[in-house]
Amino acid sequence: MTDYLAQKYLRPRKIPNTACSGCGLGQLHKAVVKAIDELGLGIHDVVWGTSIGCTGRQTFATWRGDCFAGTHGRVYAMATGLRLGLALEKKIILTVGDGDAFGIGLHHLLNAARRNVAMTVVVGDNLGYQSTGGQYSWSTPQGAVTDSSPYGMREPNWIQDGRDILAMLREAGATFLARHTSLEGESLAQTVKQALVNNGFSLIHVPFPCVTNFGGTALGSREPVEMFRWMMGGIGELWKTGVYYDRSNSRPEFTELVRSIPTAPLGGLPHG
Ligand code: SF4
């Protein structure tokens, strides 16, 4: 994070954060803050939330403006409630992990997409449950050795064999979907800007290097350069990157829809 961005947007006592040395989270974090800055937004224009795990813990609480944390997988429902009470021009950004978004919270996530609730979800994907020691998750590459798959993960994940979690979110009703690894910092920042100007549900999937657990166990090296090289090789192979779907501002946002419905007395549903 450049000094300029850190001084302008982040809490001094939270810098540096407690991520492991060489972790790719810093790249993700910087891209999101850079996007905020380039859109001319201030600390009072954004509410930043998370659930639990490395991705959220290292990002949301650094924000000098309003921030909040939910229980695992539930932050999308909390953000929906918050959205209903918040001024429409305020942005909600959620930085969450792969287990949170694509596992335990998937049901809530799909319903936020269905409702087209204006929020930007940045899924920082460290390829497993890394804050608890490195167990496999719904996005771990098949065959990877992890703490809970010592002979290699057998089950297929959400992003292989022609399957893509982004396709499911598109079907659910999301209006902006993209994927970049954290190594593609400038592209990621520009895509976050696109996501933030969509008055609806946006999600960006961001695989990033976990040098400590995934690197150490699946790749046999905690050297950041080894993990970064492996991830670069995975672009196009493991992860198709770029804007996946953009129907920004194409259908009503949930809060506006709710507020536009005239209050009817009980039993006052319209007749056919
Ligand atoms: S455990 Fe992995 S993802 Fe978590 S902070 Fe360390 S390197 Fe980053």
C-alpha cells in the first residue's frame, strides 16, 4: 500500500496488518483502496464489511470509515439489511474468503444476487481454509495436498470441468461478475471501479497467494516467488480472468424496488 493511500484511508494503528510476510492479500487490499481513490470516494462514502478468515480480518478493520464484521457466511444477509437503511449513494464493500462466499455463505450470497442488492463483494480466494491451518475448501485445486487432504484433494471444486461459480451467480441474478488474481493489480483495481459504479450486486473473485499454508503444503515451498510463479501459470489454466459478465444497471436494485412499493393496508394486495 502506498503511503498516500494508507494515510488517506486506513487506520494508522492497523498498519502494517498481521498477514504473513509475502501474502498476496496486500495486493488485493491495495487494488480495492486504489479503486476507491480513483473514483473520488472518501472514507464516509464507503461502509466496509466482512465475515471471518484471513481475507476479511486483514482488510475491513483497517478502513478509517465505518466497518463491520458478521458471523461466518452471514455478512451478505447483514449487508442486505444495512443496505435498506443506508443512503443510496453510500457504497458497501465486502471483502470475504472463498470458504465464506462459496461454501458456508453460498445460500446467502445467491439470494443477495437474486435481489440485486447494491454491494461489491470481493472474494479473496486463498485456495482453502488458511486461517485455521490450511484445510481444503470449495476452490482448492483438485489434487492439492492440504492439511485435510494428505493424499491430495479428491473432490472437484467450483471452478473446473466446465463449471464456474460465476455462472451460478449470473443465473442467480448478479449484474456484474469478474475474476482477476491479485497479481494483476492494475486490472483488478480498474475492475473494482466498474463493480462499484454498478447500482446492483457485483462480485469479483480474486485468487491470491497464501505462502504459509498453501505454498508450504501444496507446493512444498514458502518462498513467495515460487507461489507467485505458480499462480501466474494458473491464469487461463485454473482461472479464466477478466470481466465475466457485465449487465450493470440493467435491472432494478433491491432497495429502490422495496422503497418504490406503495404501502398497502393489510389484505390490500392488488386483485387480478
Ligand atoms: S495464512 Fe495464508 S492467506 Fe492467511 S495471512 Fe498467512 S499467507 Fe495470507
